[in-house]
Amino acid sequence: MKHFASLLFVGVVSLSTLNHAFAGEEAKAGVPAKPDLAKGQASFTACAACHGADGNSAITTNPKLAHQHPEYLVKQLQEFKSGKRANAVMSGMAATLSEDDMRNVAAWLTTQAPKNGFAKDKELVALGERIYKGGIADRQIAACAGCHSPTGAGIPSQYPRLSGQHQDYTTAQLTAFRGGVRNNSTQMTMIAAKLNDKEIQAVSDYIAGLH
Ligand code: HEC
Ligand code: HEC
């Protein structure tokens, strides 16, 4: 993961250098300026009761957001706002955010250290680990690790971070993808469609302890 982390770091540094260099032209061209971490942190005060002061929610049905990739966070906030991802509470919250607010809060959350979780059920977790690392070949279920990475760190901008996420939240999302309630990712709908309840529970428990 050092490798991913340093790649990300280099990306962030070069992006911010570019932003500095071209700040004047960007303003003219209407290209968004560099995210403002202080503003992002200030916006997050409205979110902290549910998602934890540092983005590590203590409530297991609310997702941990700390250290999540900013592109993924912005996509979710945009889709809550537009209704593409349906959730009454979050649609209301996202409606109060402008595009800049979303970018700022996402950039701030990315800087927050993640808190690990733990798996609970020894027997289930072994099944979960098999699915996560190897998929289920005879039912054409792809390994989660292929997209979300072996440690669950995800791949910045493409695939979200899953490691340490609450089991209750992950179970709810996989069930929502499967049932069409969460309808903002064809890839995940196709994968979740093939998992039964026990497999969803198992892989979610494994993810909670993954880091
Ligand atoms: C009243 C509680 C509550 C508040 C306040 C709240 N959230 Fe949420 N948030 C939730 C719940 C519950 C979910 C899971 C929604 C679902 O099931 O789809 C969620 C989901 C999210 C997600 C999706 C995460 C993922 O991994 O896909 C993001 C991003 C998010 N919230 C950001 C915010 C931000 C930013 C704010 C403040 C502006 C905020 N939330 C305020 C309860 C809340
Ligand atoms: C082909 C790539 C791919 C594979 C394989 C894959 N995923 Fe995903 N997954 C995605 C993408 C893309 C998203 C982001 C969806 C979005 O933008 O809302 C995602 C999102 C998720 C989420 C929602 C995260 C959140 O914070 O709400 C969960 C949970 C998840 N995947 C679990 C799994 C599990 C478990 C497996 C293995 C059974 C798996 N994924 C396999 C691509 C993949």
C-alpha cells in the first residue's frame, strides 16, 4: 500500500503545484480552484453528529468517510443531491452543498486518518475472506480484491476504499445494490445480484476487519 499511497501523494503534490502555477488562468477559464480544506472542515460540522468528528462514524449504520477517495465522495454527494442515489437523509444534506462545498469537504475527509474495525464471526469471516480474495469462480463472481485492492484501500478515483467499514453499513449497501435500491453502479449491481444473504454478511464482516 505504500506504493499506492506515494502515488497518490505525488499526484496531490503535482496537482497543487499546477494549481498554484495556473491559478490566474484558471480563474479566467472557469476551471475550479484548489479545494479549500478549512472550508471543508467547517462544512463537516453539519455532518459530524452522524459521521463522527473525524469522519470515523461510531454508529454502525452510518458509513465511515475518513480517508475515502475524494472523487468517490464527490460522486456520492452529487448523486444524493440529484436523487440518483436514493436516501432521504443524505439527499437533504447534500442539497445544502454546492459543487465547491462537495469538493472541499471531500478533500478534507481524505486527509483524516482511518480507524480500523474488526471482524466478529470467525466462521463467517473465513467465507468472507475467500469471496473477497478469490470471488466464487463457478458462479462468475469476481474477486472484490481485483477492484477494491487486497487491503481494501481501493484504487483512487476508480474504486472506493472499503477497509474497516462497519459491517452493518456494508451489508446494507450490498443488499441495496442487489435489490436495486442503490442504483448508481452497474458494476456493483451485477456483483451483488449473485450474492446470497450469508455471503453478503460474510464478506461484510471480513471487510470490517480488513486493513
Ligand atoms: C442524520 C445523519 C446524517 C447526517 C447529518 C449526514 N449523513 Fe451522510 N450518511 C448518513 C447515512 C445513514 C448514510 C448512508 C446512506 C445510504 O444508506 O445510502 C450516509 C452516507 C453518506 C455518504 C456516502 C458514503 C459512502 O461510502 O458511499 C457520504 C459521502 C456522506 N454521507 C457525506 C455526508 C456529509 C458531507 C454530510 C454533511 C454535509 C453528511 N453526510 C451528513 C447519515 C448522515
Ligand atoms: C469490477 C470492479 C468491482 C468489483 C470486482 C467489485 N466492486 Fe465494489 N465497487 C465498484 C465500484 C466502481 C464502486 C463504486 C460505486 C459508486 O460509484 O457508487 C463499488 C462500490 C462498492 C461498495 C459501496 C461502498 C460504500 O462506501 O458505499 C461496496 C460495499 C462494495 N463495492 C463491495 C464489493 C464487494 C463485497 C465485492 C466483491 C464481492 C466488490 N465490491 C467487487 C467496483 C467493483
